Amino acid sequence: MTSSDTGVYRLVKGMLGVSAADALFTQLEIDPRLLKAVGETVSRAEMAQALNMVLFYDLHERVPEGHDYVQDVMAAGQKITFDHGALRTVAWPSGALPPGEAAISRVLRPLGFQVADTYPLPRLKMTGRAWAHADFPETIAQFFVSELHPEQFSAEFQAAVTRVLADSVDPLGPQDIGRLERLGRDSALPWADALALMPKIVACFGRQHGGFALADYETLLNESAEMAWISTEGNAFNHATDRVEDLQGLSDGQKAKGRSIKPAIEVSKSGRVMQTAFKAAQVEREFLTAEGDWVARHVPGSFYEFIQRERLQCGRLDLAFDAGNATAIFKMTTHEALEILN
């Protein structure tokens, strides 16, 4: 059986086409246990793996340095071990969209993900939660979902958040919710339902609100670079992370190539989890001026991250995160980071 005969391939091909699916199967390490022949139904684990691959591809296409790094890995005959993807949410009324991480957790739970741990991020006025897959925790990439708490900011900030998020739409309709409920109940779906559901759940990982005022962006940026980022990028992957064996060596190699990797490596309190990253890509977004015109501005987009994980005494991989590491890594999407690393 070849990769193209598997259920995961069929799901990815249905979303991205043959060329991108072939590239992803060349780029990424995939647990062989997930590569099953197409049957009458598709499992939650296969759908989870396919979703992660599609979201990895999306970020890979949006982050030029990440794209170049992946090409280097492929040229060396190696593969990426996709450790986790991260996204940001806002615990605030959001139009037709469920507020905060509820917009994402309603997708993750039926796919087999469960909260592995919660990480308070008080300096950012956020809470992070790690979602690991119940069936394949070490080999299906985790999700790190952070939630910002506007009630901890000024009234002016809260009003700007309300205006920005007010017209948010919900990518999921009643039929999609029904399919997710059946997936959660049965841990599998018939192929017709799985193929119909995939584009809808992928759409949940994007920006759901429309354009807004430049003045509101500046208000948000003044108090929270994280909320400013959410205002332009929504629930898209903030970063995707490659799990590597020698983070220091990788960092030195990327610096030698002239890439914008973080000057220092972040080390967890346990000493078992180390992280670094490229700076965020700059993207162009349009804002509405007070005169009623649309004006383009360059703002921080997404970035590519690297992580090294050691094993626990029991032999299992330490899949934990670290609040200090996360807070430092979040700085990669601030305007200041772009200036410092340029």
C-alpha cells in the first residue's frame, strides 16, 4: 500500500490537491499506524492528522523563512516532526462565533483532542491550554490554544475589541455541528460526511471578522500586541513547530544562514523543554481611516518555531509546555521583535 492509498492522503488531497498532498507526505513524519487503507469510515485520528497537515501547509505558505527551512530539510533527505500548532482566541462576545476557545474546542474534542494542561499567562493577560490527542499523543501534533481576557484591560480597549469582533461569522452550520457530534460519539464518520466536514473545520482556523478602523488597531496595540495580532489574523495558526534533536545546533546553523532566529533559546523550569523561533513574517493588512478610506499597513503575521523535548524517567516524551517559554515566544509577533531582529 502506498501513501496515496490511505485515508489521510485522501482527506489532504481533497483539501489541497495532489501536488500539495504529495509534498506534505514528503515533508512530514507521519505515524505509520495512521496510514490505513480507505475503508467505509474515517477515524477521528485520521481526520485530526489530516487537519494538522493542512494547517501546517497553510502556515508554511505564509511564512517565507519557514518555507525555506522546510526546503532545506527536504534537500537534506530528512523530514519535519510537527510538534504543535498554536493559535489565539478572545474570551469576548464575537458576533455569530462562540467566544474564546469554545470556537476551537468544539472542533478539537470530537477529533479526539483533550486538554493536557492549563498554563496561566498573567503578563499577557491570557490563559493557554495544551490539547493533546487521546489516541496518538506523541505523534499527532498538539494544539496550544491561548485565550485573551479583555476584562483585564481598559474600558477603551474593551470597546475596541467589541467593535472589531462584532461582525464575526461562524464557519460551522447546523449540519456541520451535527457531523461533529456524530464524530464525537462514534470516533469515526462515513466518508461522505468526513469529506464535507473537512473544509468547514479548516475554516475555523482563520479570521472570522471583517475590516475595521485603524484607530481601533492602534488602541489594541497600545495595550496588547497579542490582541492586535488577533485583530488582523484571527484564529489562524500563530506558529507551527518542528520538534528537533539538537536545538542549539539548529539555532547556530540558522544564524549562519542569516535567518532571523531568536538570539537566545528559551529553557523550561524543568530543563526538559527548549524552544526558539524565527521572527514573524510581515504581512500587509488594510484598515479604515477616520476619513473613510482604506489604508495598507505592514503588521506581524505568523512565524515558525522549533522545540527540543527530552524524555521523562518513565520513558515517555515530555509533552508539557512552559508558561515562561510561551510568554517569551509570544514576543516574536510584536512590532518590537521585528525591529530588534531586522
